[in-house]
Amino acid sequence: MPLHVRLRPNTAYLAFLTAGVAAIISGFMFSGFARIFIIVGGVALAVLLGGPVLASTVLRVPILTVDAAGVRFPLMGVRLGWADIMAVRQSITPARAALLIVPRDKEAALRQMRPWLRAEGRTNIASYGTPIVVSQHSIDHKLEDIQSAVAHFRPAS
């Protein structure tokens, strides 16, 4: 049975989402350019953060799926077959525990990403050596569970 990992927003994530909604509401107390700027900023923040939460929790779209075909990131737009993956390993830094999925062709993986996520992918390459970094903070499975699923489904080389 495939492993489906869904988004579970942490406190910081929810705080930024709440700030976006608060900006929309408070924007109506201003006038002129400030009103437009605050409302548009709040809408952008709420949509960028609220969209994935809605898709993953309400519509049940996983952020990560591990199965016999490989690893898929439906919200990110990336699909990697097992032949396309060089390594899957954990990286524990003082700031963040994360799972690193290292594709054989990093640029091809970047091209698959949604356009608004590519900058983060490039930053991840500079920081971690891969565009795909799954943080432990906002998912409903442990990183060890994902690694176990990878070990189960990945064909022996």
C-alpha cells in the first residue's frame, strides 16, 4: 500500500496564515493605497499558505506519495521514478530536521516544480544539495516512516 503524506500545519505556519486573514480584515479600516496594499498582501499570504492546507487536509491531496512507481509531490508538481532518484537521506541541522530527496538531474526536477516554488528549490540546492527537502515540522508522518516506505518500494540496484 502506498504511503501518502499530508500537510499538517505547525504553529508558525498557522500564525502566518492567520496574519494573512487578519491583514485582509484590517485592510478595510484603511483607505487609498494602504488599503489596497494591505488587502492584496493579506490575500496573497492567505492563498499561498491556505491553498496547500485546504488541498491537503480538506481535499485529501497528499504532499508526498511513495509507491512502486517512485516518489510524487502532487502539490509541488514533481514526479520522480526510482531511476530518477540518486539518494534519499535525512539531514538534521540545528534549525530543522528534513528528508532530502536527491534527483539524478536536479535541473529537470526544478523544471517540474510549480513556477512559484522554483526559487525555494534553488535555495534548497544551495543549502542541502537538492531541490527537494521535506521538513518534519508540517507533515503527518515521521521522516523515518517515509524512509521505510522508500526502502520498501525502491527496487534493489
